[in-house]
Amino acid sequence: MTASYQSLYQAHIAELQQRTRRLLERENLDALVIHSGQTQRKFLDDMDYPFKANPLFKAWLPVIDNPHCWLIVDGVNKPKLIFYRPKDFWHKVPDEPHDFWAEYFDIQLLDKANKVETLLPYDKARLAYLGEYLEVARALGFTEINPEPVLNFIHFYRAYKTPYEQACLRIANQMAVAGHNAAKAAFYAGGTEFDIQLAYLAAVRQSENEVPYGNIIALNQNCAILHYTALERKAPKQLHSFLIDAGAEFHGYAADITRTYSFNPQDEFGSLITAVNGAELQLVDGLKPGLKYGELHIQCHQHIAEILHQFDFVKLAPEAIVESQISRTFFPHGLGHHLGLQVHDVGGFMADERGTHVAAPESHPYLRCTRTIEADMVFTIEPGLYFIDSLLADLAATEFDKYINWQKVDAFRRFGGIRIEDNIIVHRDRNENMTRDLQLA
């Protein structure tokens, strides 16, 4: 742990304390009590699902794998951490905290989860419980449980990443890029989807339960399935294309990167990838403070329409392709989202700290962010162009069927589709493309 990194974390805690003071004063509360969570037993089994910590807990400290921990913060005093350390000879017990973050907390050890009440404040009338386990909160005597004004305030400000959070996101990108390079090599070596997944995880050095989401490792027509996670064990008879949407996690912060490759980069599908890649870079440049993210999404449809026209998939001018909503058949999802402690990070539809909701427009229902872009926000930019059978069938049943070059569209179905995704920090005077800075083309 470098001194500069330590100072970033110290400033991060100071910022969270300042936000907490403002919030508690506004809501007439004394403290927030944040529960890391509990393990959950599989139905009719004696084993648990993989544990995932409460993101509100992870925002304060990188304890991402320990259930039954509690954090009590009032914005003034050193935060109190109740750290679960059971006596257990069946499982690995976490060490007592001595990592870089430990000095910023008043740490008390808990050996039995059901004894936590003795370490919590007795009077809970002005304490807000933040966590998933509502019955536990009620049993402990909390009456303020996940108050909506409290969550709205926290979620709104989570969109602004501190320098510490930005540093964590850069490291997560470094880890993910190593995985992407290994996956690309495995694809060109003729690997199956399962082989490619194993190569990726080995390079990232995380298990499938440790990466922030289920990796999308798709070959050929499977690239048309937006959230494909099946991982076929048998290689297709002929390789055409590879789409990988995969990330990594560092101290609770996620990378979310997508690339698409043609097995024969010199074919027309390779040229189509180049065109989408060029559009993606232009959209990254378009991230500007003051612009609404939804406006950039509309610009993305214009780029996709130009590509559909250029490659003769649609026999209409680009403007008409957008106006007729044909572009939505080939690009059905949103341009991107906030990125941070969660892959689809919170706060994307908020206009202010009170949580005023700005919904996605009816014409673009899958847009995940309507927020005005500001400095210190982190976004993904991920345009796509797909050949999805069900959406193409819907298009064929419309009046616009006659404008589609079906012979060419049909020839590209075997490739599935294209998505290119980078992770971007917006600064006041520039955009930092964390992904491209690591030379991932």
C-alpha cells in the first residue's frame, strides 16, 4: 500500500463522513447502521449461496466477503466497525483487521452473529438501518429501516467518484484487460466458450463468484444474445465471431468491458466491427459535463443508422432509419450506465439528492441513465449492432420490411452481433478512458 493510495483512502472516508453529517442533520437522525449482510442457505440444502456484501457497506471499506458485519457512522466520530470473526473449524475465519483501512475505524470483534445486539446502541429511535435483512432489523428494534430519503441521498452522491474510488476502478480495469487479452488468444486458438472462460478467470485471478457479474463469452450466433451466459463446452464446426463482456472487481469496485472479434479480421464482419469501434470512440469523446446522457444515447442511434446505411443493411438515409425506429431493431439496449460499486451503479435516474426521478423515454425504455453528465462521474459507453432473430422477425412484419436488405442481413446472422464497451471517468476538461489507456484495442 503506497502512501499516496493511503491518503486517497483517508480523503475518501472524510468525504463520506461529510456527506453523512449533512444527511443526518437533514433527516434528524443520529447515525446510520449499515449491515454487510448474511449468508443465505440453499433450499433444502446445508450449503449457502455465494455471499455478496451490501454495496452501502462496501462504500466505506473493502470488506467484501464477510457477512454479519455492522458499521455505525455518525459523520463526526470515528466509524464503529463490528467485525464478524467466529470460532469455526469448518471454514476459514477472517484475520483481525490490520489492512490499510483499519486505522480509520473503531473495531470491535463479534464471535457470534446473534450477539450483535450487545454491541449496538440501545436506543435505536434515531438510527437508520441500511441493509437487506428487514426481519433482523425489526427484531433488533430498528424502526427506521432503509428510509427512502436516506437511500436517495446516498445513491445520488454515489455517482460522484472520489479519487480513491477512481483509483480502484483503474485497477479493476487493469485486471479485466489482462483477462480480455487471454480470452482473445484463446478464441484465436480455437477454444470453446468454456475454454475461453477458464482462460479469462485464470488471467484475472478471480473465480466466477468473485468477478462482478456473470461473464458473457459468446461465439458465433450466440453473440446475438445480449446476456448470454451458457458457456458451451463444444466448439462450433466453424468459428466466425467472438463477443466477450467481462469484468473484474477490486476492493468492491467493478470493471465492465466488452470486445468483439471476427475469426477472419479481413472479412466484412471485421470491417463492421471497425465501424462500430469508431462510433464508440466518437461517443466517448461526446461525454461532456452538462450534456444529458440520454442525448448521447440518441447520438448513438444516429451512428448505428449511418453504419446500417453504409454497409447496405438498410436502404434508407440514416435520418430515416432513426426516425422509423429501424435502428432499435439492430441496437435495442441503452448506450451505457454508471459504474462503481455495482456494475449498473445507482443514481442514474436521479435529478437531485431528494431522488426526483427522470424516467427513460418511452421510445428508449432500456436506457439505464438519464442523468446530466458531470465531472467525477464514471460511465460505460457500449454501442452495439446485432442480428437478433426475434427482433428481425418483428421488423419483417412491419411496413419497413421493404427497406431491409434481407439477403445481406441473413448472411450476417451467423456472426450474432457486435458490442464495444469502455469504462470512462469524466473530468472537468477531459475524459479518461481507463480501458483504452491500457492498450486494449
